[in-house]
Amino acid sequence: MSHDPATVARMQLEKAARVMNLDPDLLEILRRPKRMVEVSIPVRMDDGRIRVFKGFRCQYNDFRGPFKGGIRFSPDVTKEEVEALAAWMTWKCAVVDIPFGGAKGGVICNPFELSENELQRLTRRFTYELMPLLGPDIDIPAPDMYTGEKTMAWIMDTYSVFKGHSEPGVVTGKSRIIGGSEGRREATGRGVVVVADEILRLRGDSLEGKRVAVQGFGNVGSFAALYLEELGARVVAVQDLTGTVYRTEGLPIQELVDYVAEQKKQHEIGKIPGVKGFANVETLDADAFWSLDVDILVPAAMENQITQDNAPLLRARYVVEGANGPTTPEADEILFKRGVMVVPDILANAGGVLVSYLEWVQDRMGYYWELEEVFGRMERKLRKAARDVYTKAQEYQTDLRTGAYILALERVAEVFYERELFP
Ligand code: NAD
């Protein structure tokens, strides 16, 4: 049995609502997005012909502040996926207590088959189609799968051209020279490790010497792996779209990062950059990855990776969700019964949006902090959120995901009752 991501997000919400006894009227509002926009994006391809792509922006909820959420370019994008990701952004921003609501965008396209110029035209036209819905006080996009600093620069520039002045605060995840923040690039992956560290500490445990497997070696997975190594853990396996590499004494992460970065730089059309071909490591079958003898598993690729089929095979004691929605509700239940602690996405990968918030604040001040300042602020807020979620889960005798939802829903509800309903 598999559910679409929007159904998964709704199942999680409804479970938390049941456990905390949430006001059914408020649940009725929160079960669906405030706004879902579908746009057609005509793009002049390099060969002179026009192709029309389909894109979405879901603005799920803005009770707590402007909509905030990434944009994904992938052939697998669906409306339901974008809706789920936007809902998760809403709860995530509330879990770490920043004044944002939740949104997400996606374009159905294969970025590996498009040239850089085509990607630029696609991004600019998508931005144009969404113009009236975006803005530093309205909705602030960021990178997600297969988008990055360059994509954000194109969005910022397009928006600014139409406004007639530079508006850096319209996106986050930009490069530093155009108003990005120090540390944003590393933030999500580093945050995953900070949260893992705090949760393990609460259990009287530590990252030191832990064996870790990481799925996904993009922005989130690669920086998580680097920081895990720094804190004394051993990343023994990495899996991405191109393959699975393994070394029992620990992979040389920086070399692996450089190896993938080099391929990305070349942007060869039709070639997926990844770990495949990296020298002096064992390669494994994709399925073998799930039953590896590790202490911690970090899914940092995409949704629906840990399912009822592979959840019984996991040997890890912790699953720390770098990706959004990697664990299905059925797998969640299996893991909970087996005593595997799942640190949920809306807490574990919130370092990204936290530093996005700090980037937005800096853009509005026109004053920029040094790296230590940014990491310090991120870390304090993340550790507090981890402790709050842990306490909430204990209070309600439930799993960390439900604990995180309850914390988020209490905060969203509080604002709703204060502001009340228009008209
Ligand atoms: P990315 O495009 O930088 O990297 C994606 C990685 O996942 C690549 O290594 C790719 O090969 C791998 N991958 C994709 N499908 C896979 C599959 N089926 N099996 C194995 N590997 C696969 O993307 P990212 O920004 O690192 O995002 C990864 C996840 O983290 C997504 O779920 C995203 O929503 C989430 N996330 C990202 C951020 C951020 O700041 N970038 C913040 C919060 C959450």
C-alpha cells in the first residue's frame, strides 16, 4: 500500500490532532492548503523550438508569517508532492519557532537533460508566472532538489527587474555576493547533525564512533556527512542516484564531495553527477544499503524511501530524516514498535530554513553576520527545538514525529486564536 505524499502529510497531521485533541474546526482549516497554483511555463529551447513545462506553487499556511519554502526541479514532481512539502514547511517553521508559514514549488522537468541556458530561461519564466504571489513579505522561495544558488540568483534578478530595484529578500539560499548568508549552503546538512547530536545526548548517547549510512549526496547529504565525520562518527556508506559506495572503516567524505562537485561543475547534459566510479571503495546493490550494520541512517534524498518493505530490515537504532518525507506512515509504525528512534524531517532538516530566516533578516537589515554568528544562532535554536520536541513526545507518550507535530500545531493554534477568523 502506498499513499501519495499529500495523503501521508494529512495522515501525520490527523494522528497528531487525535493525540493532542486538536480543535476539529481548526483541523478542517489545516488539512488543506490555502492556495495551490498551477502554471504553464513556455521555454525557448536551444534548438529554437518551444517546450511548455508545468509548475506548481503551493502556499499552505501563513498564520505565523510569510510563506516560505523551496523550489524543486524534477521529473517526479506532482501536485500532491508539492502540497505535502508545503504542509511540512508550515509545521517545520513552527517547530523551530520562526515567523514564517509554509510553501513549496516544483517544476516537472529533468534538469539533467536541460542546458544551463534552458534552465535559466525556465527559472526566469517560472518566476514571472508567479510574480504577483512572491515577495519578501509574501512568499520567499529557496533551493530544494536540483536547484541551488544559481537558480536563486535568477529568481532574485527576475523579480528585481520587474520591481525596478534589487530585492535580495525575495529568495534565500543565494550566493553571499548577492545577499546570501554565510553558512546557508551547509545549514541543512549541518543542522541534521546538530539535531542528531542533541537527541542522542538526551538519551545519554553520543555521535562519537557511530557508524552511519547516508542516502542522497547532494546539498543535505554531503554536508551532513562532512559534519558527522567532524564530530567523530564514521560514514561507512553513501547512496545516491548513481550507486552505493561502502567502506567499513569510513569513507573519505571530503574526497567524495570533491569528486561529485567536479562532475556538477561540468554540467554534462544527460549525465547525472554522483558517487559512481569513486576509487578504492566497495560498491553495493541498492537494496543492500537498507540492511547495513550501522547505528544511524540518514535518508537525505527524497520521499518514500523507508517503507513497510525495508523497515523490518533496518539495523540502525536511529533514523535522522535529512530528506522531507522519507519514511511512510506504515514504516513509522514498524520502526516505533522495533524501538528505532525516527528523528522527523520537520525537526531534523530545519537548519536550512532557520538559516534562510537569518538570511532574510540580514537582507532586511542590510547588515551581514560572520559565519560563527550564523552557526551559533542556528545551533541554539535547533538544540532548543530538539529538546522541546523530545519533551513533547514524552509528555504525550508518543513518537518524535507526533511530538513535533503537536508542538507545531500548538504554536499555529495560538496565533489563530489570537488573530481569529476573517470576516
Ligand atoms: P540535491 O538535489 O542537492 O541532492 C539530491 C540527492 O539525492 C542527490 O545526491 C541524488 O543523487 C540523490 N537521490 C535522488 N533520488 C534518489 C534515490 N531514489 N535514491 C538514492 N539517491 C537519490 O537535493 P537536496 O537539496 O540535498 O535535498 C535532498 C532532500 O532534502 C529533499 O527531500 C529535500 O526536500 C530535503 N531538504 C533540502 C533542504 C535544502 O536546504 N536543500 C532543506 C530541507 C530539506
